[in-house]
Amino acid sequence: MQSTNIAARLPILAIHSLFFTLAFMTAFPPELKNLRATLRTGQQLMADWNGGELAVSAVPGAGKSTGMAVASAIAIAKYKLHRNQQLVIVTFTRSAASNIRKRVRDILQTMHLPQSAFTVNTLHGLAFSIASSQPTLSGLGSSTVQIISEPQKQRLIRQATTQWLKDNPQLYEQLVMGRGFDGEDTERMRRQTVLRTDVLPGLAKEAIAAAKSSSLTPDDLLYSDAGDILLVAAGLYAAYDRLLRAQGAIDYDDMILGALRVLENPSVRSFWQERIFAVFEDEAQDSSPLQTKLLEILAENSPEANRADSTEPIAPDRLSINNLIRVGDPNQAINSTFTTADPRFFNEFCDRCELKGRLVELDRAGRSTMPAIAAANFVLEWVNQSQYAKLEKPFRFQTIHPVESDDPQIDANPVALGKGVEIQFPQDIEQTAQLIGERAKQLFESNPNLSMAVLVRQHNQGKFICESLREWSKTNEIPIYDVEQSDRRSRVPSDMLAILQFIDRPHSPDNLKSTLAVLAERQIIKPQDLNALASAPEQFLYPTILDPELSAIALAAQAKCIGLLRAKLELPLYNLIPFMAMTLDYDQGELATADKLCDRLNQQLVGNYTMASAIEALQEIVLSENFEAVEEENLEGRYMKPGQITVISLHKAKGLDWDVVFMPFLHERIIPGKLFLPESVKFLGDYTYPEVARAQIRAFIHNEPIPEPAIAWEQCQMLKQAEEFRLLYVGMTRAKRLLALSACSSVPFNWNNLDSSIENAPACPAISALVQKFPQFVVPV
């Protein structure tokens, strides 16, 4: 009786895993058995997947990407997948797609398995493939439908705002009146300008994205009984939709909706489902409800179809028709305040799977030393019990545990450097940079192959660190890699714009200097006084015998510029960008990005490809910063190069790790911070309309009472603070051997103006609590 009771308490997943592990060990070749043996227990549960839904919630450093790659390869082998019945892996970003594609491909190559048995897509890429395959069903209108860019979307939103103002004069007047209006014409004009250029476009952008991510229409918002803010949002949304349809265009949010409309057709749905054996989703905490719905439809499959090429019997749990593995970490959900992602949806999926015994928790991680693990676990627990958890818990309760002593990972849970966690409270930002330099020098002297990073919350903080350590870097011959400045791919459009403006108007000193600066930065020409060269463009480009003779390095610069001008005369306009890319000696990734930029301009300017139109389009791209560069496989490797200090933002650091991580400027006003309420909009209330709309739509999606504006603003405040704490947690879990945290007493009020300072600035409350819990981590300044 006792053994029966014990068996009854075993998780369903564990019983199935045991059953299929025995089958696996007897039916498959030694190579796959050995591959599975390299995994930890939780990862092996992923590899033993035998159909149905499975949620995988992983702590940082638990190896979820490795587990997914191996599980994918084993599933391909186990079910003999091929080109016509594939495993589809879906990720959130292109860089993540590139990373997982390389991992799976390498395993398949080693095992001599077909490379065509799987595909890797971003969610939007997959949706567009489905939607564009059936333009009539998707509502796209034609196979060449235009996807509007972010700047184009902003123009439509401004047009929709103008149209709404004309159609709703009374409601507009109510907004102008707001509160505390004294009737003065100057104040009226100010309020009208704020509404027309700031408040209403911002409200439209937020409401449209939030509504479309859950398939809500303007009418849904109109009848949500949420008061004036969603009433205005519904009107703006409707006006925007009409303008979008009139242009025969779609936005990125429409791609998911279009794909779902296509899959409503039974025959088309069957076509896609027959081609897709299963769907594995990575970074599932960043998905929206509609994206999840799309993957669930594609993952539907029958047990009979699944076992067509398999040697295994159908297990009891194979009656589930959703062949879907969703892998993520809700505690690393750091995109929800500026995208439609919400970790709540993945948490709910995990909870649902847990009730069925279909939840795997990867809670053992070998990345970090024990003090760093203890610090991260403490911050998670402290935040979840603090005042910042009144609305909902910022974190899923998921403790990081060290790996077992026989873990296959080399140097798992490494020996700490110094204390493993070191906390300092410098006097000011200058001393902060100095202490980082001194500690880094000490560590590099003991081991020059260490990898190090400085993680910052704001880009200007990183700029300050780089400038402060520039001379230190030269003196100590320790390179500093500034990700924001060195990520050249994202700056290909600005390079092209500068040179096109020059060859269009070469006699402009500004244009000439911009091009010389690009050439110098690319090290195409030697460093020299660019102002002297650019001050007299005609004299520099076409000197006469009366002009002073140029130096050798100036002549080399002149030759490059004249070569660019000759290209304008000798090449077709559409060939100029490839020529300029070669002139700038772009690497492979930059050349691919330049090719992508050419394709975009060719599509955008068809029928009107002139120098003026190309320059205008490039200006739009550069200003909007919406052009995504082509990413190389294993792109992040350059960020983690040993022997250098990488300066990188906390958001970009996700998914990476270093031996030593410095996290300076951890102040309460930034982490967790507060939502910013501009003085200019306070006539509408003590809140901003876009954030209130977001919170109200979120409540509507979850079938909760829609809060009043003041309550909605408070909810947004708490959600924002929760995400900031998750960002802190992400940063802390990047460190392998040493985590160095600091918060200085004197800090700039605004990092754009370092002369403005706040004295006695309080540290992030989680760091203050960490000091109380572990006083031994404090290092005197």
C-alpha cells in the first residue's frame, strides 16, 4: 500500500519520462544516448518530450538554449522528421534565431541528420510567411502588400489625430479645458499644441499596439465602459485603421492577425499543420496572446500523424494534440513596458501545465559563483515581499540552485574572485569610474584572459564610463568595447546618408566633414584636422596651382572623396550604396546589412528612385532608428571577448555572461524609478493618457474591472517598477566569478547634463536590503 501511495504522488511527467527514457535507451543509436547524457535532469526532461504541451521555466544560466537545441535534434531523429514535416523553432529576436539555428545545425551535422528537418523563425517572420501565402484570406489584398515602417506608421497616426480632431470638436474642447483653465488664449494654444503633437499621437500608438496584440477592435474599446480615455483611444484607432486600409497597407501588428485569418480556413490550416510536426518556442515570456494563439494552432496535430515515421507506441499523454514546447524565464521579462509582451501570459501557461504535470523547472545553473547566486536569490525574494509586490508579484518564485558535483559543465559554479559579490558606495560618478578601473586592473594582472563587462541602465552612463576610462585604457593597454558605439551594423544607414548627402552637395562644408569623419572612423583615411580640410571644399577637392600644397595624408583623403564623386557620374544610382560599402571596407555582416538597405530602398522608392528621394528615405530611416541590421551567427561572441571590458546596456546584456560584471549607478530614482509625468500634460490630470490606456486595456484583456485613471496610473507605476527589478536581476545573473555593485552619493539629475547633480542620492532599495543581509559584501572605498 505504501509503494502505491508513493507512485500516486509521482508527477505525471516523471512517469512518462521514465517510460520513454527506457524506450529511448533501447531504440536509438549510441550517439543520441550520449548526447542526452550530457544534459542535466531538467534538460533531459525536455529531450524526453514525447508530444503534447510542455512548459519549461528556466532560471538564468540553466542552459535552456542548450536543452532546446538537443531536444530539437533528438525529436528530429526520434520522429524521422524531414523537409515536408518539420520541427519549427520560434524565437523573439533575429540574433536569438541565429544562435539557436547554429546550435541545432551543429548537432545535426555531427549526427549526420537532415538539415532541412527544422526551421528557425522569429514570430513576426513566421506570421508574415503565413499571411503573405494567402493574401486574399489574410486581408492583405495582394502578395506585394506594403508593410508600413515605423515612421510611416507615425505619419498615419498624426493624420488619424488630425481627422479625429475634426470629427470630435466637442470632446476635443473638453480635453483642452482640462483642469485649471483660466480662458487665456496663450494657454489654450499651448494645450492644443500639446494634445495635437504629443498626447493624442502617444495615446493612439499605445492603444493600437495593445489592442491589436489581443485582437481587440476599435468597437471593443468603444464599448469597454472605461471612460473618456479609451473613448478617445477608440476613435483614434478607428481613424488609423481607415487610413491604413485606404493605403492597402498593414503594420507589424497586422501580420499576426493576418496569419490567424489565413489559418481560419480549414484546408489552409491543414496544409500548415501537416508540414509542421511540432513547435518549440524560445523566450516565451516575451510573447503576446495572439502570438501564443498562432503557435498553438500551428502545433495542433494528431497522434497518428506524429507516429507516421516513428517506431514508438502512442503514450497516454499523446492524446493531446498540441505539440508545443514553450521555454522561457518570466523573471527575465524585461520588454513589457515598451512592447505588447506581458510575463503574466507565460506564467499562466506554466500554471496550467503544472496542473497536468507538464511543467519542467530548470532551476540548476552552473554559470555563477555561490555568492552571486545567493545575492540574486535574495533580491528576488525581497522584492516579492516588498511594497513593490502589492499589485502582483514581480517574480515567479524560482530559486537558483547550484549544479550537482558531477555536472558535465566545465568549471560549473566557479570559485569566486574576491568576495564573489562586492558592493561599494563611492562619493561621485568620477570616483565610480576610477574604482572600476582600479579593480579591473587588479583582476587582469592576476588573469589577463578574464572577460569583463560594465552594465548600465542608460546609454549616457555607458558613454561616461568609456570617456572616463579612455586614458586608463591606453595606459594599461586594456581595450574597452563600447557596444553602442561599436555596433556598426546599426549605423550603416547613417554612413550611407552622410556620403550620399556629400556627393549630392559636395561644396557643403558640413557634408564634406561628415563624409571625412565616416572615412576616418572606418580608418580608411588617417587621423588629421578634418575642420581644416572641410572649411574650403572647393580648394580641397579641386585645388589650383595657387592653392597651398596638401600633405600626403590629406591627398589620400582627397582621392577617396573624388572617387566617391566620380561614382555618382559613372554608376547607376541604385549601385551607389554597394560601391560605398566596398569603399568603407565593410565586413561580411555590414555588407549584408548594406544589401538589405538597398533592397528596402528599391521597394520603397520604386518608380521614384532619385537622389533626393533616396536621401529623404535614408533620413527617415536614421531618424526613426527602426532599421534592423543583419546579424551574424554567434554575434554576441564579440561582446564576451576575454581581455577586454565591454560596456553594454542591461537590456542588451540579456543572454550573455562574463567572469566579472560591474553594475554602477544603482540608484532608487532609476531602479525602480517612477513613471515620468511631464509638467506640460498635468492639465489633463496627474497621469499620462498612454500609460492609463495601457493599464485599462490590460485589465479588459484579463476580464478584470477596468480601473479609473488614477488607479490605472498607479498600476502602471508598479508594473514599470517590477520590470526594473527584473532588469536588475538580469544584470546580477550575468556574472560568473565576481559581481561588483555600486551606488555613488552624488549623481547627475539628468545624464544628458552632468553638471546637474543630486547629493545623497538613495541607493536602489534592493541593494540596501542586500547590504543588510550580507554586510560582508561591502568593500570600503
